[in-house]
Amino acid sequence: MPDVLATEIEFLKGVGPQRGELLRKELGIGTFGDLLLHYPFRYVDRTRFNAVKDVVDEENAVQLRGTLKQVRMVGEKQARRLTAKLVDATGSIELVWFRGLRWLQPILKEGGEYVVYGKPTLYRDHFNIAHPEIEAAATWDEGAATPLQPVYSTTEKASAKGLNSRGIGKLVRALLPQVHGALPETLSKAIVQQLGGMGREEAVMEAHFPQDQQRLDRALKRLKFEELFFIQLQLLKQKQLLEQDVKGNVFTHVGEHFNTFYSNHLPFELTGAQKRVVKEIRKDMGSGKQMNRLLQGDVGSGKTLVALLSMLIALDNGFQAAMLAPTEILAQQHFKSISRFLEGLPVVVRLLTGSTKAAERKSLLKALHVGEVHILVGTHALLEDRVVFQNLGLVVIDEQHRFGVAQRAKMQAKAAVPPHVLVMTATPIPRTLAMTLYGDLDVSVIDELPPGRKPIRTVHRTDSSRNAVFDFLASEIDKGRQVYVVYPLVEESEKSDLKDVMDGFESLSRRFPLPRYAVGIVHGRMAPDVKDYEMARFAKGETNVLVATTVIEVGVDVPNASVMVVENAERFGLSQLHQLRGRVGRGAEHSYCILMTGGKLGNDGRTRISTMVRTQDGFEISEVDLRLRGPGDIMGTQQSGLPQLHLADLVQDADLLQQARSMARLTLDADPELKDPDNAPIGAALREQMKEKAVWGRIG
Ligand code: ADP
Ligand code: MG
């Protein structure tokens, strides 16, 4: 049977070459199948309206019906905008557009009746709606016969050629009869039953043109579940295949290095969580399979030590170990703390970064090749081809979110038998994201801080209380404590940021003058050796205040520092704020984090600040972050690793994801090859999906 879903979109009645090209370019719809997957992003109950007087908050979108008055083009250049008033029996509200003006203006007729949908914003004591969806009431009423009207996303260009939401709806309507029978069931009968009994084809139809709310809910649940289920199934299947194919080095014994260190050199008792995780890692590395483990633990939870113990196991089995850090500062810090831990033990630890001098690098690489270096710590420099190990057995990667899958692969290629991999991250990843991104990894969590950590008191202050804040800093410094004052990132291009830091440095220097006090400064545009010198002065306690940009974000450890002041805190992301706060609370009796902002804050800014004030739990913070920014932004460069979702939403459908994951696991555990006739639809769909994937894998 030729695959009707693969038919080019041009061949759909009502499309043709011109619109076909628009659909392709503007909406990424190239085939019948793509159009089917272009689900409505919401449904309008066309029979219900809000009254203008009921617009009382910014939280809820409203559907209004009224007469359009005072359609005006106002402002110049950048500020140019189209405004209008919508008047109903209860009042009037301003509508405003900043884009698409040329296309909109001729459509909007003063005195005409319109239906408007959008989210209100409060501006200068009045609500307005920016970029509302708008439609003439007359055409609106034609659609009111089907109460739940699908709304499709589209673009201005496509709309201008009749491919507005309604136009797309028409195409879908034309398409549905043609794909009848081409949408085979992908789930087992049992699962379909659990999800409310709607078959695949029926659910797809219903999602585009719902008969009623209850059926729509069932359809969406089923389709979302299906999406999430197959992502999980693929991840679990990949893991299964990996474990079959890839043999790992077997680290059979825990020997000399580990035991000596553990009994004689460990400066403190491991926390329960650290012990549990070390055990998990030992078990992995002894299993004969290659370890791929993600270690999540909040700032200060003691991941470095876990990494070190794991590396010692590698050494005990005659292998070398490597530790990769995302920045030079962090690599140095790891190198120092590991060297300190290992003092007196016959273990050779070396550091390799971009700034390692040529002569030193040469001798280092030689020693590494013949196995005279046991542990190599470093930055991206470790990935270079000339870095050759004698027998690399374990790679520890710190701060996973800055390393991509490609880098992981590169490290693995440095040994005949792929080394075990331990990925550590101090940025807790929301559970739902971890499940979709790292479902092929095993996950360990250190959910306990070493004893004696004091909570960090976090407050929000505005510029108006700057003097009081400075007085507080003085009182802490007079107690012998040290203070960080952090400014937003200095980029090459952002001169104003640099000015902010310099101004801040000056006013702090004035408030805390020599010789009684000393203020230091570090930022990204300083030469590395100057930066290191300043950091070292602060670490030794020679400066009381360190004015800095986010270069100090990760890793820096000065236990005597008790206050973290963040300037323009609203400009930082939540995970950054959390990292910054983690720089204090490491030694002092009481520690503080002071978040400084201007008087006015946007919604997101306010949520970020209040979240920081409310909780210190990195996982809770990451969940809020996910809700604010969405999965793509959170993962930054990693977003390419995120599967494309058509319907499901990792934030809103977290529960369904959990369900899909358990179901995928249950299914595969019971029937690893999906050979059971009941699972035939699942097996067929999965094989189809993995086939596509494998092709991509080979290209990439
Ligand atoms: P992170 O997880 O942020 O990398 P680190 O490994 O840097 O945390 O540990 C933070 C601090 O806690 C370090 O000074 C480390 O020596 C110390 N530490 C680690 N484990 C323990 C423990 N079990 N008891 C006491 N202190 C510990
Ligand atoms: Mg660390």
C-alpha cells in the first residue's frame, strides 16, 4: 500500500503549488502526515463570551464580543503601532498591535462588530490586549454551529493567502476522509482500554474536530500518552540494545587505592547519600556492562568526592581516569581539591587546559600515553585527538548541561573498550526532563547535604534600601566575613554591563576604603592571570569584598564568605541564582543571599525572586524554572536532544509522562522483544520509529 501519509501536500485538494510552498516554508507542513500532526493549539467555545467589565487580571485569556472604535495608527518608527477600542455593553478595552500592521489595518473597520481573544495586560492602570486574535462577528457566527472550534497556529504570511486558522481547518477537513484506514493502531488493546477506549484514527479525527468536550479530553489524553510512551519506549530500547552490544571493562576489585584512601585519608564521614551512590557506581562498573550514569546533586552535596572514589576504583583495576569540567576555573578547582584529597598517596594527578604551556603539555601527553598519569583533570582540551591515554577506564563529566552528546562520544572513542561514564550535574534537572532526555542513562541522586550546613537566609531588597544593605555588609565584614557582589554577565558587546560592574566596584571601594578594607574585582574581560590573582586574594582572605560577574558561578569555594549580593537579580535565570547562592553557606555560622532589584519587576522576574526567597531546594527551583521558560530554553545547547512533541507538554502533562514511562517499562520488562501478539501494534510502530532514527544516527 503506498503510504498516503507521505503524499506531498500540494496534492491535497485546495492546496496546489503556491499554497503548498507556503505550508512548507511557513508551517513546516510538507506532507499529508504533517498536516494531520498540525493539531489545533486550542479550541474555542464559540458560544461563550466574557464581558469587558470582567477583565480583572492578567492571568486569564478572555473572549470578547463588541464594536470596534477609534482604529488608529500611532507612534513613529520602532514605537509604531495600531490601536483600537473594543466596546461592549459593559465597557471598553484597548487593543494594540505592533506587528503585521499593514496587513491588519485594512481588515479592521470602525463600527464593525468583532470577536476578540487574548490575554489582558495591565498598563498604566488600564487593561489592554496586545496582539489579540480577532475575527469579524459575522464570519464567526457561521462557525458557531460546531461549538468547539479548532484554532490552528499559522503565520502572517500564510494567513494573508487564506491559510488562517479557518483555512487550515478546511484543509484538514478535506484530508480526513482520504487518510481513512491509513492510521493503524499503535497501542495494545489493554492500554487503549486504560486510556478511555479511543482508537488511534478516531482520536486523531476527534482532536481536529471534537464532537464534545468529554470526547475531546479522551482523544487528547490518548494521543499525548502515545507520544510520550513511544519516546520512553525508544529510550528504554536503546538502553537495552546498548547493554547487549557494548561490553564494559569489568572493575572486579576494590583495592589498595580505594581502601587506603577510605580508611586513612577521608577527612570526614560520607553522607548516607554519598555511600549509596558510590555503591551504585561500584555495582555498575563491576557488572561487565558499560556504565552510563547521571549523578544529580545540589550545589555542595559532595559530588567531587564521589567522583574521586569512583576514579580510585578505576585505578585499582589498572585503568586511568579522566575528569572533564566546563570551565578553566572549575577544572583548576577540581584539580586542586583532588590533589589535596590524595596527598601522600602514590597517585599521579595532572591538569590539562587550554592554557597549559606547550612544553608542559608535551611531557604531560607523553606521560599520559605510557600510563604514568593516573588521573587527568581538564577542560575541553581533553577532547583533542592528540590526548591519548594508555588505558582509559572511567570518564567523569562535570556539569553535563554544557557538554553535548557528541563530546561524550568523543571521550568514549579514546579507548578500545568504551570507558565507563559518570555525568555529574549540579543543576538539578526537573524530573520530567530527566526522564525524556536521559532516559537511556541510569540516574543517581545525592539528596542530602553534608552535616552542618546552615540554611542561607535569602531576602529581596530594592535599590532604595542600598544604604541599609551596605551597613549590613559592613557588620558582616567587621565580624571577619567576606562578601560577594555579583553583576550580570559582561559580554564583549555589552558596554553598559561593564560600566555597571565598574561603577559598583567604585562605590563599594568608596564605602569600604583602604587600608581598613580591600575590595577586589573579577570579570570575563580580564586577562586570565589577573583574574586568577584576584580570585586567589579573595580565597586567602586578603580582600573583604569581591565584585564579580558570573565567572564565579560554578565551583568556587571560599568557606569564609557569608554574603552573596546579586545586583540586577531580575536579569539572572533561576538556575544561575541558585548556583550563585550556593557559593555561600559553606562555612560561616550564618549566611545570607541578598537579591537586589529595581522597584519594578515583570511577572517572571517577580516569580523568580519570590521562588528564591521561599526555597533552597534545587529540584523545586528547577521545576519553577521549567514552568517559566519551557524545556527548550532550560536545556540550552542541549535542546536538540529534546524530542519533538506535537501535543504533549512536559510541564502540563508531567503525570501522563510518568504513567507513560511506567507503562513502557512494564511492557518491555514483560516482553523485551515485543513478540507477544497483543503487543504487535506497539512493536511495529516502534520498529518503524527506530528505523528512522538509525538512519539519522549514521548521518550525524
Ligand atoms: P558539589 O556537589 O557542589 O561538587 P563538592 O564536592 O564541592 O560539592 O563538596 C562541597 C564541600 O563539601 C567540599 O568542601 C567538600 O570537601 C565537602 N564535603 C563533601 N562531602 C562531605 C561530607 N560527607 N562531609 C563533610 N563535608 C563534605
Ligand atoms: Mg562541584
